[in-house]
Amino acid sequence: MIPILMVSFAAAGFVLAWHPTLLQDIFDKILQNVSDPTLAAR
């Protein structure tokens, strides 16, 4: 189970590294859902 998770996270990292707009979209969605203003500050 653990090796499958490790490979999955590595694959997701490579996908996000090659698609920076997708990574930025994910960051934007996270920041929209954070309720604490100190955590949401850029």
C-alpha cells in the first residue's frame, strides 16, 4: 500500500511540474477555501 502511495505522489508531482497552470489553479482553489486571513495571505 505504501509503495503505491509513494509512486502516486511522485507521478502527481511530475504532472504538476510540467503543468504550472494546473498547479496555480490548485493553489488558487486552496486559498479561496482557507478561512484564516493570515494563512491565505500571499
